[in-house]
Amino acid sequence: MTEDAQMQMNEPEAHFGAVSTDGRRPTGPVILDLKNISLSFGGVRALTDISFDVRQHEIRAIIGPNGAGKSSMLNVINGVYRPQQGQIAYRGEVRKNMDCHAAAKSGIARTFQNIALFKGMTVLDNIMTGRNLKMKSNFLMQALYWGPARREEIAHRIKAEEIIDFLEIQAIRKTPVGRLPYGLQKRVELGRALAAEPEILLLDEPMAGMNVEEKQDMCRFILDVNDQFGTTIVLIEHDMGVVMDISDRVVVLDYGKKIGDGTPDEVRCNQDVINAYLGVACA
Amino acid sequence: MKRLASIIACITLAASGAAIAQPADQYIALPSYRVGPYAAGGSGFYGGIIDYFNLVNLSGGVNGVKISWEECETEYNPSRGVECYERLKTKNGGATLVEPLSTGVAYGILDRLAVDKIPMTMIGYGRSDAANGKVFPYVFPLITSYWNQAAAMIKYLGDKEGGMAKLKGKKIVHLYHDSAFGKEPLPVLEALAKQHGFELIKIPVTPPGSEQQSQWLQIRQARPDHVILWGWGSMNAVAIKTAQRNGFPREKILGVWWAGSEEDTVPTGDAAKGYSAMTFNTPGNYPVLDEIRKKLYDAGKGNMSDPARIGSVYHMRGVSAAILWVEAIRTAQEKFGKGKRITGEQMRWGLENLNVDEARQKAIGAFGMLPVVKTSCDDHEGSGAVKVQQWDGKKWNAITPNWIVGDKALTRKLLEESSAAYAAEKKITPACAK
Amino acid sequence: MLYREAGQFKTSYQADGQIFPILQDRIALLAMLAVAVVAVPLLASPYVLSAILIPFLIFSLAALGLNILTGYAGQLSLGTAAFMAVGAFASYNFILRIPGLPVLLAFVLGGLSAALVGIAFGLPSLRIRGFYLAAATLATQFFVVWCLTKIPYLTNYSTSGVITAQPIVILGYAFDTPDRKYLLVLAVVAVMALLAKNMIRSNVGRSWMAVRDMDVAAEVIGFRLMRTKLLAFAVSSFYCGVAGALYAYAYLGTVEPEAYNLDLSFRILFMIIIGGVGSVLGSFLGAAFIVLLPVLLNVVAHSLALPTSVASNLELMVFGALIIFFLIVEPHGLARLWQIGKEKLRLWPFPH
Amino acid sequence: MNFFFEVLIGGLLSGVMYALVAIGFVLIYKASGVFNFAQGAMVYFAALTCVGVMDKLGVSLWIALPITVAVMIVLGLAIERVVLRPLVNQPEITLFMATIGLAFFIEGLAQLMFGAQVRKLELPIEDVPSQYLMDNYNILVSQFDIMAAAVCGLLVTTLALLFSKTRVGRALRAVADDHQAALAVGIPLQRIWAVLWAVAGIVALVAGLLWGARNGVQFALTFVALKALPVLILGGFTSMPGAIVGGLVIGASEKLAEVYIGPLVGGGIEGWFPYVLALLFLLVRPEGLFGEKIIRRI
């Protein structure tokens, strides 16, 4: 059993309320800075003039009603969509013409709202794909499966197994993901993103459709990732309890516009946010 | 994989089980095709062969030696044809002759023949230079080849114009199946065009040729004096129909023999009336066909389902092939022992020393049905003579009373060159077999 | 023999990453290879070697090539025969024009030529997918055969437009009899199947499958779509090209461009669908099915003494009906059927 | 200039013949997502059955026709029952393969019943140049082709009416849009499929009759499916107007290319030109002429 796992065993059974941000690393400088982002498809505006930043090590949540542009926001950050206006600075550099490959290379990984796993492949293979950018040998070496290629494959397998241990999915590593239940698929997808050892992890509704236990597990994983690996996390989530508990700062979107930004408590008491989304006043 | 092994074992058993049979009969392998796009021709051709075999066997075989045969479905597909050849060749004590009636299959087994010592005939198809027995000892493009056909076509057109000199300045379209088959006569046609001063316009048709509107518009615009239709399969009927659709007179179209059967003209209805094509059989009725009708079909032993097809072009072609083979067997028996089953090598000798002259044809009851065929080591073709037949809307009629032979000196020269190149490529030393 | 994996513990990731993780499978494979190398050439008749096993192995290789493209990388193709033709005609020209070129190297060069053509005709796959792409690959099929018919240089100005494969001689040893040809083909196919299996269990294989299963996610993870797809086209075409060269050199001998027609492309496609899309084993099972079944049916039909035309048509009907039957029984192909059988055997006699 | 128009018109009319075959594909693909490889075999089967019935029973075309229609309907129903129903919810590629098996079966069955020989099929209109157009405009167009175009137009109109005005048609469009949703609102999917295959059988019969009269009823009729493929790529697999427009574009452009570009490169480019054209078009518009724009969401 690994050290991590032992530590988790020793901890009392975590509950949302019991998890505090106290033990976590302090958030660092701004790592990702978005300025005046606007995005439209044909005539439809998806995002209008949105600015916010993400600090190193923090957990940054994006919330808002359906269709508010949350997923589009993530797609802009990791280069799937290119905004018509605005600029994005990553680690202090303004990036130009970012495509998703370049984003992946610069250390941005993500999961998807509707699971985007490779359904025909096993859990292990899915997680191994996450390490592709770190593999150096060319396909001829791989075809021969000899020398460096073989050593590389085994080295990365060790890394993948670490993630499998971390996510506690050892028993299903050889199962094709198409056969797994929803909750486990979400976990595997997180594993695939983690395999890339990202600086920033974008999570698109990681807990949607889960029951309470599954949500607890997922919360624990997210916090552990943030804590142990120091990964910055940007997440979209609808479960307000979760958002308020685990995130450091929250951005609120509505109809493609930013209507609130701040710590969970600030956002919770923002009247615009209450009107548009939360519906209940803060206590 | 176990399942695979058992399947293989099963086939091996089936293939070898038959080989135990007593080899008293003269066994001939027939990789035939009766399904697929060319099934119509295949069933007529192989039907004719089997009918004649049955006829010979009814009268006691060749000097008492009965002929046996086995068919195997190739679907005109080279790969399946090779399998058929390999399966059939070892049966019944070993095949002594093979005829696939498919260029692709024939090419696929070409290299295997000399090793297996089984002669193959390619009656009216395949590479023309195979007539050189010094390079292709086991291959017999009997009766006539594509090059001699092309030469004969130009000869016929020249005669029709009133002498070869009149060809000067004429326009002849070569409308061809865009494949090795359609391109084969080009060297002959080009040489003759230069020699006689006619203009050769080459228009290819993409196989399978089910659409030819643009080709026939081009032809109509070129206003040629003659159109040579070098087609195969469904392309022929489409060509004739499209000519009609574009108002091009069918009398000006001259087809190859693969474009000159009932299968090519019947589906066009009246459109083919006046269309003519080459043939190496004189259409008509012959005593041998009457015998087939009387002894086989009337007794319900005919091979074809429709007795009306007796004497059709493909059927007669099959009967002619079988006649030549039986004569080869007879010839070989005279040298190697009458009433004995001959081997593949002896069959090869028989085919190489064939002499089916008019007297012999009369004895068989097929006088004039095919040209006189006399082969030698140099000439595995044996004739090169053809006739022209015309479709009157109901049946084919010969319109040249005599057999036509084209410029054989030219085709011989091309043949020598081409077969020498082949021999060089394959590192064969040309020589007559013993 | 008991088919059990109990007690076989993997103590290293290397052991776990083996192609056949179960000991019995490895033994069976080695035994089969031994039989294929030693026993078959000794015992099998020339008929089985030259008419069944050689084409079976060659078609398996072509099917494997197509399976890499269609089964693993998810790009449907109907141009397989065209790539085979490129391999065959390129090998022929290399041997003809470079004196002393080793035959195996010529096959490799033929395969590389096919790979280049594959890359060129794979470019549309960057924008088109599914059946649209399949129909578009038909352009390859017709264009390549057209070029081979139209450019006399490629057939060495042969008047009949055919090529005759040169004798296969490697290091002075002539591969001219069925058993020798069989061993050569077996060696080539075995090595290439091993390479394919290696690629598939490595990063490149995962990149293909990732693109197949969800191309957007694959891109987000860092795979380059263009490179991945074109590599699949190149590797697949290479395999088909080598298969095409073997088809000409070890099987048919003399070939015309027409031998590589659309019909052949379809047959190879049938093989992988029947055998199993995305399975190396499936390529072999499918080839066996498509090569052997018609032969078997033909033998059976003949033993029934039916009139030949009836027999031929019945063969075709039974063949079609069997395809449908197998798909209904197991829509994922014979390889899946095989796998299910193995799983059952592993658990037998305690299925729960 | 006259020549140009003759090539163009001839091409357009050929295109109508291609479209006729393409419509059969579209019908089935739209409703069940099956790429029906057996469409060509069905064309052959229909034409051969019609001629075979005329032959064997010695009846006229007008009696053989309804018999053949009945046979095609039975065939369509049988295909749904025996082949498609057990394969429901399987991936596209499996269904595609099943239709390949079906093609073999139908080809074998057709030849088993009526023999392999080539036959002629005579429709009441002769395939000769229209004298009227010849005299008045000095343009040569086959009157048969004009009639074929008219028949095709009639067929498309009938189908369009069938789909827009009848209950079955509405159900069909619902099925085409979304299988699951259609099932959810109580549309009997299997019955719709059966109807569709029967209709596709009748379309195959029309195509078989016209192509059979044009080229003879023979095995090569199965190849006309090949002519329909570039049409489908261009027009989209799901669009009936796409099939027609695609047919016209392919027909006209391949003829013009063969006549005007062909001679420059040795001719015979008709085999691949339509595919390359369709391919180039797809590179610009991957969803085809009339296909719906594919929006890929993640």
C-alpha cells in the first residue's frame, strides 16, 4: 500500500463540512489571466467581455445556470475555441493562436461534461494516453518494442499505476471503460487528465449525476490533487454545497456575462448572483 | 486457430480423397464460372465443352479412353481461380489440360504450368506472344490471338473499302475496354495505321462500361468511317445501345469476338441489327451440333438448361475447344500408345502437333465450323484466321465466305520481340520442348 | 490441457505488458508457430500450401493493414486493393531497374511507396469522416488502377499491360516451390503481425484508438490529429503494399492491374468486419473465413452432385446467409466470439 | 456549341439515371442509418424478376409489373424481419456488413431462379434520338432518356407527397430525425423500417427497369450502384434533393470532363473523376450539398 493511501486511511471519514481549506498550500501568484474574452458562433454570442484570473494552487470554481457559457469558457482556456476578442496570459505570457495541442503541452489538462473517454480502450490504456506528451520514442522503436521504447513504456506504466492507486481503481484497470458505471468513468477521466501531470486542471462538472458517496470520493480526490500535487484547479459545478466548500474563489456567469467574482462567501451574498442563479439570499 | 486447422484438414481430405480414384480416364480440369458478371458466357462455353465430352464418351471415348473432367467455380476471380487450379490439378491421377477462360486466372497459373507439366489453352484470349512455344511451352492460345484478330480486322475493313490502299485517309476509332485487354492490340493497330495511312482514334471506356454517352458523342463528332469495338462483358451491349441512342449506324461498328455473341446483342433488342463482329467459328448448324441435340439434350443429358442455346456463339466456342483437345488427345495417343491414358507432357506434345484439317473436320461433323488448325513449336496458335459475322436481329450470320488472315508477318515480328523480352525478364532460354 | 491462469502472478509491469499474458496462450502460440514452420511444410500437400495457406496469409496481412486503419484508427477505407497494387508494381519496378536489389528490400520499398500514396490519399481524412470518407477512398482505388493502366513505364512497356514477377531469390536461395514460398510468406506475415501488435500496445496504437473513439478528446490530451491519422494511413498502406507485393510475387506470378480491382478491396473489408474490427486476431480469422468458406462450400456443393450452375448459385446464397448469421450471433466479429469462448473456458466449470 | 450542349444534356440525363439509384440508398440510410450495399443487387433482382416472370409465365410487361412489385414488397418485409430486426441497435458497420451478406444472397437467388443468361427488356419507348429536338433545335437527345427523366421526376414527386402528406411519411421523418425520440412517442420503428425497405425495393424496380432497358438485364446491373456513390457523397446520404442535384452535377461534369479533359490525359477518366470531384467538394463542405451541418459538441 502506498503512503498516500495509508494517510487517507488514517484520516477520519471526510465529510464536505469537515474538509477545510486550512491545511492547503497558500495560493500563489496569478498563473492564468483572462481579459475581455468574447466568443460567438455565427451570430450567437457565447461569451461577452469576460475577465478573471486564476492563481496558482487555488481551486477556482465557475458557476452559473445552464447555457451560461461555462463549458465554452473552459474550451477557450484550453484552446478548443478561439475567442474573437480578448487576450489570455498564461504564466505571464500572452498566448497567441493557442490550439488544444499547445495548451496540453503547456500543462493544461481537462475533463469533459459528457464523459469523453476512449470507450474501446481499457482503463489503463486510457490513463496511459494521458502521458502521451511525455513519450519520446518514435513509432518505429515502438513497433520493435525494443530498448528505449520498452523502457519508456514501462516507466510510464509505473506512473499510470500510481494514478490508478491514487484513484483506487486497481481492480478495473484492464476493463474497457465502456463497460464501467458512470461514476467510475468520471474517475477514470480524472485519472487520464492527471496522468499528464498538469499545472492547471480544468474539470467540467466532475460530480454531475453522482450519488452522495461518489461525490464525497470525487471531492476528496480533487482536494488531494490540489494539495499533494499542487495542481491549480478550475472547475464547473452545479452542486453549491461542494462549490462553496472546496473552492477558494468563484466566478459566476450568466448569459455569457460575468455577474460575480470573489470568495464563496462574497459570491453567495451578491444580489445579482442570487437573482440569476442561487435564488436564496445568504444567511 | 484450432477451427482453422480442422477446416484445412477437411479440405485436404476432400482434395486428396478424390486422388485415390483409378486414373483410367483422360482427366481435364475446368476452372469454370457460372455466377457473377460473366456467368452467361461461362455457362455457354463450359456447357459446350462438357456437351462434346459427353458426346465423345457416348461413342466410347478416344480409342476407348473416356474423358473425365471436374469443374470448380472461379467467379472469374484470379485468386479463386488459382485455388481451383491447385485443387483440380491433382485429382483423378492428375489433370492433363486446363482452360480457365479468364485472363486473370490464366496469368495466375501461367508460372505453375511448366512446373506441374500441365498444358493450358487460352482460346481467343490472354497474351498474344504466348503463341511462341519456345518461350511458353505449356501455353496454347489456340486458333487465334488478339494481334492476329486486330490485323484481320484491318484486313477486312480494307477489303470492304475495296483494297488496302483505300484505307488511306480514313478514320478508324478504336473504342476499347480500358484495361490490359483493350490495350493489347494497340501495337498492331498503330503499326497498320502508319503502314496504310489511316487515322487511328483511341477512345477508352472505363470498366465495367455501363455508361458510354461521352464516348459516343466523341465518336459522332469525329465522324469515323469505322469503329472497332474492343469490348468485354456488359460494355458491349451498352456500346451498341448508346450508338443507337446517338444515331450512329451500327453497320459501321465492328466488334471483337468477345463482343460478338448472343449475350452481347440480345439485350439490346433491335439496336444491334446490322452490327458485325469477328468470330473464329462460322455460325450455322453442323452435324456435330445435331448429334449433341439428339443424343444429349433429347435424352435430358445436356449441360445447359436452355436447349435453344445449342450452337450459340459461346456454346460453339466451347464445342470447338473440346474438339481441338480431343484431337490433341488422339494425336498424342497415336505417338504414345493408342487406347492409353496420356500424361500432361504427352498432351502438350499432342497440342503442339495438332493438325485439324478439312478432312478431319468433316469426319468430326464440324467442317467449316472452325478454321484449319495446325500447330508447331513455333506456332502454338495454329491458325490466326477469322470470319466476320453480322447480327440480323435474330441470329448471327457469316458475311465473309472465306477465312480472313491479316498481316501475319507483322504480328509474327511483334510476337518474337515481345516473347524475347519476356524470356529475358524471366531468364528463360527459348527452346523447343522435346 | 487445463486453461487456467490461477497461480500466474505478474511481478513486473513488463510481464503484465506481454502480448499474451496467459501462459497457456503463449505455449499455444509457440506450438502453433512450430507447427506452422516445421510440420506444415512437411505434411501439407502443395495444394494446401499454394492454394490455401499462402493466399490466406497474404490476405491476413492485407486485412491486418486495413484493420490498423479502420479498426484501430477508425478511418473506413475502400482503397485497400489500390495500396496493394502500388506495393506490387513498385516492387516490380525497383527490382527491374536496380540490378542486384535484394527482394525483401524491394518489398519494403514497395511498401514505402504504398505508404506515400496512402499519406497523399489520407489527407482528406482530416476533414471527412465515416461513409463519406469510405466513398472518397474509392477515388484512390479507381485512380491508382487507372494510372497503372495508363502509364506504360510502370509495366515496363509490356504490350499486354501485365507484369511478371521476377523469381524470388534471397542470398542465393531460390524461393520457387510452394513450401519455400509458404515459409517466406509466413515469416514476413509473422514478423509484421508482431510489429503491429507492438505498435498497438504502445503509444502509437493508443493514439490511433484515441482518435477513433473520440477525436476531440484525443486532441485535448495532446495527440496531433493530422500526424496520427496520416501515420495510420501510412502504416496501413505499408502493410497493404507488402501484402500486394507478396500477392504478385508469392502467389499469382503474372498480374494485370485489374487483379487489384474494387472487388479485392471489398473482400479485404469483408474480412475485417467478419473477423473483428480492431483485432489483430480478427484479421486472421476473417481472412480464413473469406478464403476458406467458398472453397469449403464448393467442395460440399460438388459432393452433393448438384448441377454446377445450381451449386454455384447456392454457394453464393449460403455464403451471404452465413455472413448475416454470424453477424446476428456475434456482431463484433469472429475474434469476439473467440474471446468469449476463451473467457468461458477460463472460468469453466465455475461460470459464476 | 451544339456539341457542348449535347454533352451537357446527355450528361444531365445520365445523371438522372444515377440519381434514381442514389434515391434508393438515401431512403434506407435516412430512416435506418444503414448503408445498403445490397441496393445494386436489388436493382438486378427486380429487373431480372420482371423479365423472368414475363418469360416463364409468358405474360406481358403490364402483368409482370404488379407481380414484381409484390415480390419486391415481400422481399423488403423479409429483409426487415430476418436481417434487420435481429441486428437492431448494432453499430453502423455491422449493419453495413449484413447488407453485404444480403447482396450475395440476393444475387445468388436471382440467378438461381431465372438463370444467368443476359436478357433484353423492351419498354414501350425506343432508345433513339428524339426527332423533334433534332429537327427543331439540331440537338441530339435520346427520347428514352427524356422519358426516364420524366419517370424519375414522377417517382420523386410521389415519394415527396408520400412523406409529407401521409401518416407513415410523418412517422418516417420523425424516425429519420431521432430514433429514440420516435420510439418514445410511440412510433413503431420496425414497421416504418419494413415500409421503407419495401419502398426502396420499388425504387430499385424502377431503376432496374430503366437501366435494364438501357443496358440489358444482366449481372452488370449490380454495378450501377457504383455510379450512385459519388452522387451520394456530393448530395449527402440523407437528402433526396441532394441525390437529384448530386446526380445531375456528377452526370454533367463527368461527361464534360471525359470529352474535354479526357483526351489530354489518355481518356478513361470517367471512372475516377466523379469521385475526385466529390472529394474536392467535400473538402470544402464536409456535410455535402444538402446534408445538415454537423456541429460537434464536446
